[in-house]
Amino acid sequence: MIPGRARLPLLVLAVFYLHDAVLRNFRVDGIRPDLLLGLTVVAAVVGGPERGAIAGFLGGFVIDLFLATPLGLTSLVWCALGYVVGTLQVTILPHGRAAIPVTAFVASAAGEVAFALAASMLGQPGMTNSHLLTVALIVAVVNSLVSVPLARAVRWAVAGNPGERAYA
């Protein structure tokens, strides 16, 4: 039996393994999907703003360890994205069958653009170019497609925490 508080970090590591080891060579038009960004969004939709922020921070930090960007940039952007998406889900976003895939699509695209803008502001070259919209679109489509299985996994992770409830 896995303790409740360890489930979300364990899920982040499992999705990272899937993202990095299993899907290492999977590319769409030369673009690699970003499953940890999808996990951040789904955790925010299912678990609320706090779980979204935690998943975003953990997933972003794991990615930051392997990217040639300033350490903490991905975790900062994804933490903020997870919190915002979770807050919007609790307050104004609709609930229903299509809520998770649609939110995953929109928020994943927004997350890619937000990361590129933040990286550009910190002096990372070539982040905001004409290819950015293609990257955002492909990441958004893939994350939308995997959002339902990710939601099941997040529900399992959140259900292990006493007093927590799933939002979607």
C-alpha cells in the first residue's frame, strides 16, 4: 500500500519515465510531446489548485534537471499554470465529460507559450519563433488525447490523501 502523500510524487516520476524512456523517440512533425505538462493540467482539473501547483512544481523540477534552461524555470511556469487552471476549474470552468480533454488542450498550449515567453525574458535564444505555435498545437493535441487516462491516475493519487476530493 502506497501512502497517500507519496502517490502524486510517485505518479510524476512514473509519467516522467514514460515520457523520457518509453516515448524518447516518439515525435510528431519533429516535436516531442510533453506528458508532464499534461499531468500538471490534469492534476489541476481533477485535484484543484493546490494539487495542480504541486504536480507542476514537481514535474517542472524533474524536467529542469534535464533541460538546458535556467533551473527552476519550468517548475515556476508549470506551478503557476497548475494553480491557475485549478482555480479556474473550481470557480468557472464547466464540469462534464469533455471538460478534461478540452481544458488539457487549451491549458497545454498556453503552458507551452508561457514557458517560451518566460524563457525569452530570461535571455534564452530562439524560444519565441514561428515554430512555437506548431509546438503548442502538437503538445496540446497529444495532452488532450492522454488526458482521460492521466485523470484516472490523478484520481488514484488524490484519493490517497485524507480530506482531499477530486474536482472533476
